[in-house]
Amino acid sequence: GAVVSQHPSWVICKSGTSVKIECRSLDFQATTMFWYRQFPKQSLMLMATSNEGSKATYEQGVEKDKFLINHASLTLSTLTVTSAHPEDSSFYICSAISPPGGRDTEAFFGQGTRLTVV
Amino acid sequence: LAKTTQPISMDSYEGQEVNITCSHNNIATNDYITWYQQFPSQGPRFIIQGYKTKVTNEVASLFIPADRKSSTLSLPRVSLSDTAVYYCLVEKSGGGADGLTFGKGTHLIIQP
């Protein structure tokens, strides 16, 4: 199946700093990617939809100025957590769909990024 | 989106067949049923998808009755490495194009 690579797999940062997480589709082009957040022992929650060449769409309750999403190419989306605080510590997961919008579309997930803000 | 209900946890033993049932009473005509597996600190992994009757792949089988209000994921001869959280999702045709709504999942624990 298609491969989605996420980097870094874990990061520790100081409170108030910004962290960038990359999501790449390695063997296919993804016009749409998704960002999820998962707190310990909870399910994945969709944060935003990243569209290549246009602004991201954020789910209700997700601050777009805090979680900056850039999807500048068909194989790369980035999530930047700005002015991170300890409550932003979580597991962030991206996914991409392939093929786009078809009946057999399947979602492929990155390996996730464990963010710890100290 | 159709809401799904599945057991919070299950346990079984190596070599056994495990069946996890998911209820989705409000499933729509165009909805597909998809199961994902997630290990700790990893992203979910697609297991199987179906629309009706039975689907089988190298990993699992998916049984869907005629009314499609429920589905059962069947894992044959489980091993310790099958310990994971299993999510049942109902997706519109064109699967995943609008992002996925995950429920709480079923935490499956396999014991020796």
C-alpha cells in the first residue's frame, strides 16, 4: 500500500516555542491530507484538512492561528504548533488518501509524532 | 455520520479466533464499513473494508448482515502481536475523503 511518512517521530520542546511536523506521501500524490490529535487512552480527533495550494479547513474548536498548516506540494503537508504549551502535548498523526475521491479510496496514516512540551 | 458502538475492551488467548462486533444503526446507503488497527504510539493501519455480506483478506474477515446495522471483524488464530486497539468506522463512498471520525475503539488484549 501507499506510504505516508511523518517526521519527527517524537519531539520535546520548551513552552513558548514552535514545533514543525512534516507529513510526506512517499509514493503517491496527495491533494488532501488530514491532521489528527490523540491524547493518551483516547481516540483520534480530526483537527484539520490540508488541501494542496489552498487554505486548510479546521474542525470546530481547533485554533487555526495556533496550529498552522501548510500544504505547498502534492507530497508534503506541515503542521506547526506555535507557542506550544504543556496542554499541547499529544500524539499528532497525519493521513493521506489514495486514490483521491474514488470508491476504493483508502486512508494511509503516518507513524505519528509524540510532542512533549515542558 | 453514522455513529458506531463497539466494546471498550476484549481479551482472548493465542491461537483463538476473535470476533469484534460493531453496531452502526444509522448507516446510510452509500456508507462503507472500515476497520483499522492501532498499536501504541503508531498511526492506525487499514485492516479491511466492506459494504455487505462477507469480505476476506489475508488478515481478517468482515461479516456484514443484510440490514448492515452491524458488522463483525473476525481475526483467525490471534497471536500476542494482535494486541491493539481496533476501530470500526463508517465512511461515505469515496472513503476518507472528508476525514475520518474515530470512535473509542476496542482494546483487544491477547494473552499467552
